[in-house]
Amino acid sequence: MDANIPASTAISNYLSDYIYTYLDIDDETSLLILKFNEDKDKPDSEFKNVTSSILSKFLNTTRTTRTGSAHKHAGISVRTFLSSMLVSALYFFVQVLLFTFLRNKLKHLYQAKTVLHPIKPQDEVKLEIRTNGNKNMVQNFFKYTFGWVNIVIFCPIDRYRDPAGLDAYFLQRFLYMLIFLFFSLSAINLPVLIPIHYLSGFIGLQGLVDLPKEAQMNTPWLDRINMSNIVLKDPNKLIFHLFLSIFVILWFHIILVSELKHVHEISKKSSLSAEYQSILYVENIPESTQGDKIKITNFFNSISPNCLINIRFLPQRCGGLRAFYKELEDLETKLEKLAMEIVLEKYFLVAKPKLGGKCDKLKKYWRRYRLFCNRIAFILKTPQRYRGYVKRTNWKMALSQLHKPWLQIHWRNKQLYVEERYKLFKQTSQRYKIHLKLWQEKCQALEKWNDEQYLLQHKDCQSQVFLSKAFITFSCPAIAHTFDKLLTAGNIRDWNNTLVGTNPHDIIWSNICISSASIKFMRSALASTLCFLIIIGWVIPVAFIGLVSQIPYVASIIPLLSQVTTKSELVNDIIAGIFPVVTLVFITEFVPFILRWFSYLKCCRTGAEVEIDVQKWFFVFLFIHVFLVVTISSGVSLVVERILYNPVSIPTLLAHDLPKSSNFFCSFVLIRGMAYSGGNLIQLKELLFELFYYKLTIYNPHKRWERMKNIPLFQWGSIYPIFSVLGCIGIIYSVIAPLILPLCCIAFALVLFSFKYLFIYQIEKGTPSETFGKLYPQALMQLYAGVYCMEFCMMGLFALSNSYKLCTCMVVAFALTIIAHFKISEMYLSKVHGSPFQTHSQFTDRYDRLEENLDKDFKIPFSDGNHNACLWLPRDDAGITEREAAVFTSKEITCDLEKCFLSSCGDIILHPQDDCNY
């Protein structure tokens, strides 16, 4: 080291030289590059050789593996495109055929609604099978197997609007709207643009215009029909693109305004007639009125006389009461499980299948086989009937007595097993009664504060018992909605943070009990920061997962894959078309769970608020990672740099990259539609759980009932953004690559078909996290992202072709779109989310006493003090259940034998309910 150079400077120079041997900055993209030189550093082992190969293939890149990955589909042949479509279509049809076979075998899974409420629709009665010998046997078979297809296609969506909920109804209307939008655009854009694109390219101009030799090449057919085929030297026909772009914008706004008007009318009627709409939740009650029902009643009656019916304060110690209530439910479930084990153990000892006098031999053997299988399954489900232990013996004694076993397995006889179940049932019932008594005492201590005399005697202790939050029941839903707007209309510190129409089963009690404003702010800020980091930082897992799609890189590392990819051209085409799309779908499946947890961290008070928050963030994530990241080839850092320092270049960037990605998104939209539709029908996760979990464990009749009613349970906040992004992609490429328009229609039609089946045959009621149509207007407004991107791209394309007049017209259209966006948000969204104000007399006749009593009895579930165990036990022909129910009743445990019954084969069958609005 030179003595004249300071030590700190020498160390700094050394580290700088060392770092720059592995890192560099790309001058064109300003991206950080990880350098790896195989020739310079030869590995000295086979393991290091594999490692160096991976690093050299993966790290020596200026972009992530999916940044601009859609450009790899530019120039693909029709064969490659159709190969990827064919594989997806075959997989979809296999799913549909498998579903058609399983839907009649597993009716409790795929036709739960018809099992619980076996009332046939009028359309299905026409499809009943009436056999006359062998006549029309094939026709009847197809009616029985595929008759549901006709019902699903022609069933109107208005039929199940009320039972399924507004969020479910509006999702299907959203799909209908997208189908109509893209079908109408297809009828206009396809006949005009495809001939223009095909004839305006290099091949169409050969012989007419002097072109360079490098331009005279064979352009793949798919690239000939999109806008990238237009030669910049002959941009005269771009005037058609301007007119059609303006038509797309105008037609979108016409449909948007029409839908928002419809949403306003439907939401106003349905939200006011829904359950719990007379309940208003209020926070920050003034300390002078906290816990005092009389003062609060006088406050509201001074504004609207005789409007208030009941007040329910939120107790301070919600956590302890909720824990007590949860343990009560667990004990009740355990009691029902023990009772079922006792009943089934005794039943299988005497059970014999009913054969009947005219029963053929095949049915006899089948029923005996079913009884045998159920008996064996029950024995396997109850491993506690066996016990084994290692007998601890002296090792010297074991050596002297070699015949003495180290392990002894004691097989319990059946009588001993039943006696132990009785003993455990008695212990559990005693625990349940003790726990129930303690919980009821805590609830009664809270009820004392409803007594006026007790309230006057302990007036100073009110703030120590209740939070400054309450649920207020009004005489009319319209009054509750009106007060909701009045209390939040100004910057007031009291009577704010209101919620109206809250379902008590949807409330997140751990969040609603938080009173500290600083804690709420910190949690909300932290969650929002994490959401931004997830959106930005998801490029890292995308890069590693996207390595799978880099077939040449992986093939150079794995010899077996290299042989496959080089020998089979068909496999190469299929992989090239499928892998990028599958990768794109795979990485988006985990994000909603993360965003949902962040919404909980933000102190969202209800599941409905969580769904609304997830919808906003998930759309941003999907639009960036499903569309922008795979479209823009310049890298994320360069895009951010251009937005900050040179935003005028964004249209040019989009114009350069969007046409190259058209083939990818044409295949992506259709593949995504088929995959989503097939997944909706087959429900693979629920099928696997049913076959490998629930079949191997005893779950009580209560659990069976709840599972059948909640299959499937949709979380609409993470479903709407998927189709909003697909709709944006369709709008963006409606002029650039009009071939995407009919593909969007097919994709959305398949998804709509699957949802209609679920609402006809499976979904019985809406989810507790019902937003009453608030998700649909947000999804409609999110389509503006597609409109803006299309306008930016058209500006850039017109500018690149030196058609500045057309570019100026598009700039004007862009400005008018912004104004229309603002006006529509101001005029229609305020109506949709506003108070459905009506006079009291207009709604008095709409709510009968049953609805009023339902609202009056609103109680916090874990603090009402009313909970008694009621065991559902299956009735049997041998009378075993009735005798056991008498024993359980003597222990003060109520039993209900009317909910289910045991068949002669040992199957537990739930009784249908007659009170169904099917």
C-alpha cells in the first residue's frame, strides 16, 4: 500500500474495485446488473459447476424473467397459438366431464341446495326421465346427465338475486355487461380493422412501395392482424383507428352510465329491505351520555321524534366474553361428537340392511357392502378404541426372560369402549354446565346496567363497564340511513365512525373494540406501507417463479429437459404457450390472502369493509403485475424514472410495447376464462377435502349442515378485480388487436355459466360480508384504467407515425375522458353510496311485525346470555337414538332427532327443510 494514500481511501478503492467486478449499471436502462463470468472463475467441483451455470443464466440479465415476457409471444405461429389453446380447452372439457359424472354421485357437494331443499324448479320438471322400456333410452340418459346445462343457460339471473345477495347478483351482471360490451365492439371493430391491418403491412405493400430488403419478410399471420403490422411510412389509414377509438370510449361511457343508474335503483330497494338495516353502529359517544340510554334516546328523539327503539352498548371486556363463548361452542361440538360415537357404536352392532321382498341380488349385495364399508370406516375413524403402551421392565429381567414382551397392545372390548364414551360425555357435560353458568353470570352482570335504578346508583362506574360505542336500533331503515349521513356530515369529534346495517356475524370484534386513535393510525399506516411493498417487491418472487418459463435456460442446465425440448417440437410449442400464462395465474393466487390480512391490520371493523379494501388493492396489484410488468420491456426502474422525469414519453413507451404483447393476452384471456370456469365447477380443493379429510373423520350433523350451506363460500373482494383487469385488457386491445374481443366474450361467457350453476344448485344464501352492491360500482370505475391506457397507446402510435393531427384529437379525447370520469363519479357514485332517503310513511307498510321484532332483538352474540346446547342426533329404525337421547336429556342436554336420520346402510342423511324460497 502506498504510504501517501490514506488507509481509509485505499480500503474504499479496494472495495469499489471488488464490488464492480460483480455489479454494474446498465447505461441504457439504469438497472443494476449482477455480473457473473464463467470463463474467469472456473469451478473446481461438479456442484459449483451447476451453481455457476444457474447463476450465469439467471443473474446475467438486465430485467426480471417476466418483465416484458409477453413479447416472447410476438411473432409466434398460428400452430403455437392453437397448441396452447388446445391443451387448455382439453383440460377444461375433462373438468366438465368429470364434474358431470361426480355431480350425481356427490350431491351433497355439487348439489347441496337441492339436497337441503328438494323442491324442483319448473324448468327441471320438464327434464324428468320417463322411460317406456328401451324407448328413447339414449335420449333420457343425455337428459339426466346433461339436462342441467340447458337449465343453467336459460335461467335468468334475477331469479336468485335475493337469496344470493347483491354482490353475487352484480358480479353476474358485470359479466353480462362485459360480454355485451365486447360483443358489440367485435361487430364494429373486427370487420373494419382486420382487413386494414392485414393489407397495410409489409406484405400488403410489396410491389406497391419500395421497401428495404430486411422489411420484405414473412410476418406470422397473428401479427398481420394487429396494429403492429401497419407500416409507419403509410399511416393514412390510421384515421379509422381514431374513429374506432372514440367509438370505444363513447360506447363504454353509455354502458357505464346505464349500469350505474341500474345499480342505484336496485341497491336502494334491496338495502332498505335487508336484515339489520335498522341498526346503526356509532363510535365516540360523548362521555356525558356514555352508558346512559335515556340521554341518548332524548338526543335522537329531539331530531326525529319516536325514532329510537333500543340501544346496545359494547362492553369493555369483549375479549373475555368472546373466549368464554368460543369455548362453549367447542364443548357443544365435543358433546355432539361423543353422542354420535355412542349411537353409531351401538347401531352397527345390530344394523342389518333392508333388503325387501322384491329386491334383486345386486341391490342386496350393494346394501350389505355399503353397511360393511360404513362399519369399517367408523372403526377406523375412532382410533381411541385401541390403546398400546410400552411396559417398562428391568433390562436384567428382560434378558433373563426373553419371552417377556417389551410392547403390549391391549384391545378394548366394545362394552369397555362405550362405557368410556359415557364417562367422557358425563365429564364434558359437567364442564359445559360450569362454563355456561360462569358465562351467564358475566352476561347478567352487564344486563344489570339496563335497569334505571341500578344505573343511578352506579353512575360513576359506567365508563369502566362500557366502551364509547353502541348499536342503536331505529324504527325504520330509512331513518337509520339518514342518521348515518347526518352524523358523518361534519368535522365533529362525537357521534362519528358510523356503520349501518351491520351483520353481527360479520363484525371483527377484536378490531371494533380498539378505541385508541393512535393505535388505529399506526396500524393503518403500517398496513398501507406493507401493501405498497408487496406490490413493488412482488417482482422478486415473480423472477424466481418465472425462471420456469425460461425453457432455454432451464434446458441448458437439466439434460433431460434439454432432450425433450429439442426432440419434440409440439411439446416446445405447448410449453411456450402455456408456461408464461400458468406462471402468471399461479403467483396471483396467494396475494388476496396477504392483502386480506393487511386489511385486518388496518382495523377494518367488518368483513364487508375488508372486502372493499381488498378489492382496491388487489386491482392495483393485478393491473401492475398481470398487465404492466409482462407488457413493458424496459424494466420497472426505467418506467418509474420516465414517469418522474419525462412523463411525456409514456405514450411512446406504451405504443412500442403494447402491440408486441397482443398475442400473449389473447391467449391469456381465453385460458384464464376456461381455467376459472372449470375450477368453479369441479371445486378441486373442496373435492379433495371431501375425499381425503371429511370421509376419514367424524364430523357432526351440525358440521355437515354448515359445510353444505357454505360450499362454496366466495370472498367477492378478491373476485371482482380479476374480471376488472381482464376487462381493462380487452378495452386496451380493442383497437390494437381486435381479435381479443371475441375471445373475451367466450371467456366471460364460460365464467358466467359456472357462476350460474353455483347459484342454482349450490349457494343458498349470501355471505355475511355483504356490501349491498358497493363492489360493483367500484369495479365499473376501475375499467377507466383500460380506457386511459388505450388512449395513451393510441397517442404514442399516432406520434410515432408522425400523424400529429390524429394525436391531437386523441389528446382532446383523453381530456374529455378525464372530465367525464370526474362528473360521473360526482353524479352517480354519490347516489349509489348515498343515503336512500325516504319519508317514514313510505316505508312503514313495508316492514311487518316479524321484521321489526327481528331488529328489536339485535344482540351481541357473545354477551346475550342465551345459549343452550342442542345436539343433532340421527333417528334410526332400531330406536337406539331415542333411548340414548333420553339418557342425554337426563344430564340436562337437549337433543333434536328431527334434523337427520340413519339409513339401513349406516349413512347419515340430513332432513330437508320446507321453509325454502327456492
